[in-house]
Amino acid sequence: MTQTKKNIAIIGSGLVGSLLALYLKKYGHEITVFDRRPDIRLVEFSGRSINLAMSNRGWKALREVGIEEEIRKIGIPLDKRCMHVIGKPEYHQKYGKEGEAIWSISRGVLNKKMIDLAEEAGVRFRFEEKVWDVDLPNAKVFTGESEKSEWKEYDFDLVFGCDGAFSRVRHKMQRRSRFNYSQDFIDVGYKELTIPANTDGTHKLDKNSFHIWPRGKFMFIAMPNLDGSFTCTLFMPFEGDISFESIKTKSDADHFFNTYFPNVQNDIENLIHDFFKNPTSAMVTMKCYPWTYWNKVALVGDSAHAIVPFYGQGMNAGFEDIYVLDQIIKEHGDDWETIFEVYQKERKPNADAIAELSYRNFIEMSSKTADPMFLLQKKIEKKFSSKYPDKWIPAYSRVTFSERPYAEALAYGDFQESIMKEIMKRPQIEQEWDSETVEKAMLEMLADKTI
């Protein structure tokens, strides 16, 4: 369906805002993107990022707007996890079937590229312009130096809030009657660190792996960059025995890295420098509803559904919002009220599902990876899945290497978990886990139980 040309504001020039601008521009709309921050292409970008893991959903959204190949040039495919467990040699876990991989992409590099592509398509960016208020019924945007300074008023036909977990646009919508909103911080924070490249520019660790050092209550991860470096993230409680609060001096940090990460010794100087230079950031799950106001305003990405990063799906979920919105636009043409209504009803259950899956993965990664019974359960599932790939698809594959709804992945995951609970209760499970008896029991339960 064709659309009448509209004057549209997008608040936020991050990944979701710049991709949405590209999508809407192809309909011939006039697009202005506001961002309170400076142009990311002109500043040094570091200190508060987790490298992105682009998976099937993200690629699908980029493919639809014709930029997939362009973006693949700035990513590195990771087809396996590399686990670094103290006292054991490092070992690899393949992610999915042959050819399945997630892609490591630097957030800063990707964001710069997306803004370039949007500008080339004719999108106007207004950096260092803070939005202080939005008149929802009239789609007016007010910007200014500060809350008390004189404001500039802009008139638009539509406004999209892509301004993240602490969205100004959503803040305005929260004042409406019957607007539901919740935010839930976890007691673990994160800090970005770096492992630099070798002197010849090569990577110090295997560059096609997602490196994980699981340590129970805390963990360290590393993802490769094109320049040979790794962007690393330390996830750790804010307070407690081993926590960000407990590491106060250089010798505390030295002791911490030497004790828990013995195989990154050559980079400890660098890691300690970053530890004290970079901020400790918090992680929040944010839910709200409705996501739209009449036919005027809509929230997309983190401003509608911020999640913790433990499934690597934050960006992918935001990109999928845009893909779904675009499909609905194609169906309903100029009827923005229907477009917005269908969009929020379709996306909300899936956003809630990926929030739940991400939170569970955090619990799993931080506390269960050292539990022998949990590891045994995973072993049984892996064996069964490789023998019956059509009968047992792991939740991770359903989320990462599929484009089926997140809500479906959650439902199937719960269904499979209910079967495994029964299997793990078997008195001889540690001895018979590899037997035909267990396999037969699982096949029977799959046939009997319904999702």
C-alpha cells in the first residue's frame, strides 16, 4: 500500500532510531532524528558498551531494507562459545547446526554506519538537541538547552520514541491514565574492558568464538573486533564479598584478575586501567503498555521494552519491532491508528517473552553453570537433540537462529523444562543418563504432553 507523505520525528539516533529512519524514508516521508548527545561519528566511543551479537532476527530486518551485506563487512561470525573454567583446559560448545553463527559487531562502529546510511538516504539528524517535552495529541516536540531555558517548538505528524530505557517520550506517556509501567534493576552491574590486539594486529584469543569465563556469582566475556582487539565485559554484583564495591585499589584489582582469570595475565595492566577508568553500569528490565498514543506517537525498541543483555537479543528485538511495524504499514497504508494498534498487540507478548528468557539466562549463567545436576541435564538434552533434531530444538536455537515469535520459544522452552524435571527426578539418573531407557521415556513424554 502507498502512504501519504508525513513529517515524522524520531527521538534517538541509536541503532533502532537510525534503522527506523531508513525504513520510513523509503515511503517518501520527511524524517528528522533528534538526539541530545553529540554526533557519535565525531566522538571517541568507549566505556559503556557490550559488543552486539547480531542474530537471524537482526539480519532479517537489515535485509529487508537492503543493508545486510554492507553491515556483514563490519562483523565477525562466532560459531561457538569458548568456555574458560579454572582448573580445566578451555573447551568449545558449538552454537547451533553447521553454518549457524552469531555475529560480533562493535556498537559504536555499527551506529556510525547506520547514521551514514540514513543520512545518504536523506534523513535529517539534529544532534545535541534535547527533547524536553512532547505534546502527544498534536505530535509537537519541544527542545531546548535545559528544562528551564527557552524551548523551540516543532510540529510533526508522527513521533517515534527510540530514546532507550529512560525514554523522554515514554516519560510523557506515563502520565496518562491506565498506563502500566515497571522497572526492575538486577543487583549485578557491568563494566567494559579491553584486550588489545597482538602487535601484528592479530587476535590474542580465537576470533570466531564468544569467550566466557563463568565464575558463579560473576563472569567475564570477550567478543572480537575487526582491529584484533576484544571488547570484554565484566558482570559482577555491585556490593558483597566479590563485587565492584570491594575492588578499591590497584592491588585489589591485580589480585582479583590474577585469581579468577589466570589466562588473561598478559593483559592485566590494560584491564586494570579500564577497570578504574570506565563506569560501572546498571542493567534494567523495563516493561510498559500501551506503546502508542492514538495515531500520533509510538515507542520502539528499548523505550518500550528494555531487557537485560544475557540472551544478546536487545538490538535484535528492537530491529524486529521495526520489521513487524513495516509489514503492518504495508497492509494498512495510511491508517496509522490501526497500524499502531496492531503493532503493539503483536509485539508486546514477544517483548515480555524475551525479557523473561533474558532474565532466566542471567540466573542460569551466573549460578547454575557450576551445578553438576544442571550440567547433566544439559548433557541429556544435547544428546537427545542431536539424535532427534526435529523433536527437540533448544530454547537458545529457537531464539537465536529462528525468526519464530519469542513467545513461542518461551512456551516450548517451558514445555521441554517440564519434561526434563521429570527425567532428572529418576533415582538412577546419574548412572543411566546415557541409556535407551531415558531416551524412550523422553519420547513417550513428548508424545503424551501437550504444549
